[in-house]
Amino acid sequence: MSTDIAGKNSAFAARVQARARSAAPPRPDARSIAVATATSALALLALAGLTELTAEPFLIPPLAASVALVAGAPKLPLAQPRNVIGGQGLSALVGVLVGYVFGNALWAAALAGALALCAMLVARMAHSPAAATAAIGTTGTAVAGWQFVVLAAVSAVVLVIVGVVGHRLNRTAYPAYLW
């Protein structure tokens, strides 16, 4: 009888251990984590500095998500320069256009996010954080009009440039492709 209990316990322990293992990719090494963190900080601080110098909103919340992709997941298509710069610029444009046509209502911002996704998919520039940029562009809470489109695109370029430098320091391949 004790062998039955021991067998059941070891089978139970094996099932628990199998469930505890994650299918997620392994954690990056400490150097990669440190460089990704520093790269993110430098890119966002650069945008904050540009915002302070010019009084123009170069730093908008979706860009923090963009730099997380560039610095932390450089192999993903969403993190490639085409997707980051093109997705942010295109989504800002969609947001501004929706704002011009429908005003700055919340339902229009929601529509802008969906239409931005559509535009990014058609253009093969999917970048999920950029859908939020479209919503901001619609509401005009950052800057109204075409100036917002330019600011979003320039900010994305800054993120990509800092990301390239960070990945060179970390000896990781980024970008996988430019366009």
C-alpha cells in the first residue's frame, strides 16, 4: 500500500512540476536586460528633453510602449523601423483625419484606433502602440492637426535611432529589416 501512495505522490509531483514550467521564452541575460532598460530610458528621456526644449509634445504615452518593443523585442515585426515609424506616422494621420471629420468625441477616438489598425495592416506596418496614437490624434489633447503627425513620426525616428545604438552596444541584431 505504501508503494501505491508513493507512486501517486510522485505522479502528482510530476504533474505539478510540468504545469509550473512555462512555455514563455527564457529570461534574457542580465546584460541584455540592463541594456534594454538603459536604451528605453535614454530614448524616452530624449523625447522628454525635446518636449522641454521645444514645448511640443514629442513624448506621448504610446511611445513608451513602442520603445519597449524596440528595446525588449527587437526581432518582432512590430519592433522594426518600418512598423514603428510608419505605424506611428500613419496612425497619427488617421487620428487627425478622423478628428477633422467627426470631431474630438470619444467614439471618434475609438473609431480612429480601429481605422488606424486597418490602415497599418493594409500598409504592412502593424505596430500596436500606434493605435493609441490615433486616438490621441483624434482628441487633439496633445497637439492639433498636421503638427501632431510630424511630432509622432519624428518621435518614432528618435526611438528607432536610440534603439539601433542600444542594440549595437548589446551586440544584438536590430533592425531585422528597414523597409
